[in-house]
Amino acid sequence: MIRQPAPKPQILARREAIIADLKRIVPGDGVIGEPLRLKPYETDGLSAYRQPPLAVVLPRRTEEVAEVLRYCHANGIRVVPRGAGTSLSGGALPLEDAVVIGLMRMNRILDVSFEDRFAVVEAGVTNIGITKAVEGEGFFYAPDPSSQLACMIGGNVMMNSGGAHCLKYGVTANNLLGVKFVTIEGEVVDIGGDYLDGAGYDWLGLITGSEGQLGIVTEVTVRILRQAEGARAMLAAFKATDIAGAAVDAIIASGVIPVALEFMDRPCIHACEAFAKAGYPLEAEAMLIIEVEGSQAEQDFLLGKIADICRRFDPISLKVAESAEQSMAIWKGRKGAFGAVGRISPDYLCMDGTIPTGELPHVLRRIAEMSAECGLQVANVFHAGDGNLHPLIMFDANDPASFAKAEKFGADILKLCVEVGGCLTGEHGVGVEKRDLMTVQFQPHELALQRAVKSAFDPDWLLNPSKVFPLEGNPALEAA
């Protein structure tokens, strides 16, 4: 189980007065303090960990966010930013003495320019909401996390989220132009804007993926792109997971860059087929979903070349979609994979590590071996094209021994990712889940430099203070 910083007794003692002050800043129904109404905010997508906050504030304007932060800074109150709460690393897990600032009511599309290809939206707009706002003119927003129906763009910026199509189009950082950013002192700063490559230091690069450590993003300017002429998917099924991993490496090495290249192993294939009835080959040990886009001739050429590569690995079956409907059927199971696995296991941990694609066969073999050693089943479904793994470790949260084994298994997978030249996270962030593994990837002096950046923006460590960095070595935090 994770440890949290000790709460500040002086803050807990002033709880009612703090809530009353916050209600004056954000009037109406903008502040939640009743214990029962705080329950929905006690956890996020990493639901194994729970902690009700001191209070929740739901501002509607940047000015309200700034005023709340000024108040919290002046009174030494910790702050946890929150979007939709879909974080799978505990990024929005509250603290007992913290105020959660939820941005879900800041959900307006502020500006769209099709000529200059950008959209300005508030932080609470959903990922898919951006595409829906521009698709009528033939545009879309490229990053597409699996939670895109619910996750919000502010949280995407904080975690540098990716998705199935990031192989071609990149993650959030590659599609971001600017943000409106509020510091812990309540200062509102515009960074970047509706243009490419602003002058000066890359503050936008620093803030993207900062996990709420440096400030709160209230508005986001993103690139929008022209939709392709068309897209088609194919399935390639194989006799073993390491063979499928070798096929992935061969596709990437060939120079062909599909729009998406997804991997599913046997447990995941069976769970998804039972859930979605997508026509997946149940006899396969592993399966690839590969999508290309462009004109009809370009699709035919790319799919033909990829099929030729797959045939070198003796596939059980190859199925190329001949229509948009067939492509949708292929994707149906993959998009519902996390929910499908939830039907066959009472609980699971969704891990997130990244490795060089050349290491896929070795890493998949080791994960299978570790699964047998610890006695917990794992289903693999992930973005294979860029080596972003998402092993789903199945366990029973009502059994403390099972939970402990799942946590250790997950930590061992992430250590393996680092050992082969990868890193602890691809798109879920560090949060609390990987906080104590940061010493596996970074040397003490590297962590000291990162903490120094955090301290420059937030000297008192009030912003999301229990995340990203191990509690030891943080002078501003007292370990519980």
C-alpha cells in the first residue's frame, strides 16, 4: 500500500472555516464539503487507493481558479487538480487536508480557426469533444486515449496522454500549441498560443506532462488536422506472443508507419470477443490490429506491404477490412478491452511502461514467466508500434495477499522496462503508482534537479505534493 504525507492538523482543525471561505470565492453549488458528496472524489481510475479530500471546488472561470489558488497559497492548504478522474496512476488521488479543484465545469469551446488549424478550449472539454466540434468541417484532434469519451484535455496535458493513433500523429505534446496556466500564487500566465514554435524557453514542454506539480491549466490551444481520405484496418493472428512481438519490430524496421499498431494476447482476445463479438480468432496466442490511412491506392499498397511482412512470421490468419464497417468491427473489441477484462476478473491493475520495440519478444516472454511465478494472470493489450505496454494484472482487491502480489508484479514489470532501455511511463504518468520507482530510472542528482524545478514553481510544495517524487528527500513533506 502507498504512504501519504501526514496531514496538517492546523488545516483539519479549520475545515469548516476553510469551506465557508471557499464558498465566498465560488458561490452557489461550486463547493462540496459534505462527507457523502465527497465520496465520488476520493479516488480516480486507480481505484485501489481511496482518500476523501478536505473539500472540492468546482470553478467555472479561470479567475475563480486563480482566486482559490491565492487563498490556498496564503493559508498553506494543499491542492489537488482534477479533470474527469480517469487517471490510472493515482494522479488525482486526494489528500485528507487537501482541496480538490475540479475543472469539469470549464467545458466551453472558445475559438476554432480552420484556416490556421487550431482550437482553443477550456480544460474540462473532453478529448472526443474537440473532434466533435470540428469534424463537420473535415478536421479532427489526433490524440485518442482509450478513455477519450470521458477524459478531459486539461488532464491530457498534465499526463501527456497518447492513444492508439499516436504512432503516426504523436502524443499530446506533439499536438499542443499553448495553455493558460495558473500558478500557486494565483498568477495567470499565457504560454504559447495559436501559432507554432514560440520564441524563448520551451515552457510549454516543461508544463506538458508535469502532473499538476507546477500549476493548473485552465485553457488549451491544440492543433487540429485534416481528416484522411479514408482508413482501413487488418488483423494478424500468431501462434505465440513473442512471434507477434517480432512481427511488430519488423513492421517498424521496414519504414512503414501505420496509423495504429495494437497488440492483444490470448486472455485479452478471449475477453474482448466474449464482450464485443468482433470475430477475433480464439485459437491465436497473440493478435495485431494494424490500421493505415490515405487514398484507396495508398491503403492497398500499405496493407499489402504489411501483410507481406506478417507472412514471414507464419500467421494463423490475416484479415484485411474491405469497408469502414469491417474496420469498425475490428476496433470494437480493442476499444472495449479494459471493460472486457473487468468482466473476467474482480479487479486488475493497468500498468504503463515503454520499451524499445526490438525488446518486445524478450519482455513479453519475461512477463509470462513472472505471471507463472507469482500465480496471477495477466492480459496484455497495448500500443505496440511505440512500445507502450499496458499489462492488465488480475487480482482480488478483497484479498490483501492478492493485492500485494499484484503490486509487486507490476513493479517488477516496470523495472524490466527500465532494464531493457525503456522508461516507467508512456502516457499514464507517474502519480502515486510509480512514485517510489523513480529511483529505478533516475539517479539522485537527476531527481534533485527535477525537485528544484518543482520548488521554483511551488516553493511550499502545495500542488499535488504526494505525487511523482518519492516522499523521502522532500523537505517540504513529512512522511506519514
